[in-house]
Amino acid sequence: MSDNVLKVEHVTMQFGGVVAVDDLNLEVNRGEIVSLIGPNGAGKTTAFNVITGVYPPTNGAVSFEGKKIVENHPRGKMKKLYTGEHAGDYMKTLMPTPDKITKLGIARTFQNIRLFKSQTVFENILIAEHVRRTSNLFTATLHLNGAEEKAMRDEADRLLGILGLNDVRDELATSLPYGKQRRLEIARALATKPSLLLLDEPAAGMNPQETVELTDFIGQIRDDFNLTIFMIEHHMDLVMEISERIYVLDFGRLISHGTPEVVQNDPKVISAYLGVQEDE
């Protein structure tokens, strides 16, 4: 199996006359923690949205585990999505949907927490697990899916224990402190059994102590769940401490790439961040 997990090739995302991402090229290798940084409006979340099937790119391709999952050309006639359900089988579609991307093994969180507000912590995890279910309407109607449902509930409890959320298992997700809501959102993503986890500003809104705890937590789940992690983040202390490599976007274009030491001393990066507050 290739060491390359994610490859973005010449991806452009244009909205009318606005080019949000401009000819982006990047790679994330197995087991790495890689960060994507840049000022507000640089195109970071748009890049994540292309990778996870929210937007079909105007141009370019995305490959996962050595297989092209999204592709488009300037004339934009057809994108392709590798389903992974049958070896060598490609399903042509106008847009790769997020659920199909998730089934391939790519999960994500969002800058603005998107938990199921009226559901408990346990139910949030259980709902996410259903992306992997094998039962269908017929077997569910005849109650033939009991063993699978029990296994999913047991797995949800196991995840809550590993991630330190057992004590709030039956509480509504929105009743949790902010830091635990972030942890729950990550736990929900892990419930889909990803090999690649995309974190969109996981430290947003956290206090300094929560940010320190998050730094340790990200490293822990990378090791415990055998993950590759690709992260957008504004908190530079977290980025510099935990990232093995960093990509920097400015106005949709890649302006720097390298180790934390290389990036933080790059004049182009210093210029792009000049006057931009870390928590904006």
C-alpha cells in the first residue's frame, strides 16, 4: 500500500468570478499530522469542502489511498467517484457526495460545531456509526439486524470510554462544555472508522488550557486509531508543536510548504500574516 494517503492535484474552485482555491497541489502521507494554514478567506475550508465532496472542483483531481476519487477538467463535463465497494469499479456522478467520501475512509469536523443538538452524546456517536451499517430496510423491518445494532451500541460505548466521555453519555450534546463538544465532534467522526481525519479549526473558541489538552488529544487519537490527520488551524502554538509539515494558503494560492521551522521563517508567510490576529 502506498505511503501517500491524500493527493490534491491542480485543484481550482471558482464561484462566479471569485477564485477561492487556485491550482492547489498538496500531499498527506500515512501517519502524518499535516496542517493547512493561512489568513481568513485564504481558501482553507473550501479546499476541505472539495476533498470531502461538498463542492465539485472547477478543475483538478483528488486522490485517496492511491485512487482518484474526484476529477474535473476545465470544460467540466464529468467528475468520477471511486466507490470502493467493488474493486476497480468507478461510478460516474456529477458530484461526489459527502456520504460516499465518508464510506471511503475520510471523516471531518467543522469550524462551527455541528452536533445533533437534540440528541444525547451516545446517540450522536450511534448515528455516525450507521454510515457503516450493512442492514437495509428489509432486514430492519423484519428485525433481522439485532446483532449489528448491538455491536454498534457496544462500539459507541467503547469509543466514549476511550475518549473520556462516558460520564456524559446520556447528556444532551449541547449541554456539554465547549471543549467536550469539540471532543464529541471528533469522536463522532472516529465512529465512521476513517483512515484520514480532517479537522477544521478544532481549537476555535477554546481557552488556553483546553488548547493544550487538545494538542495532546490529537496526538493520542492519531496513535490509538492509526490515523492520518490533515488539519486547518489558526492557533500557531498548536500548529507548530504538532505538525510534521505545513502548507500555507493566501488568496487561494499555495505560498509556502515545509516543516514548521521552514514555514515560520518564510518571509512570504510572515507577510501574509502581518496584522492578522491569531483568533480571527
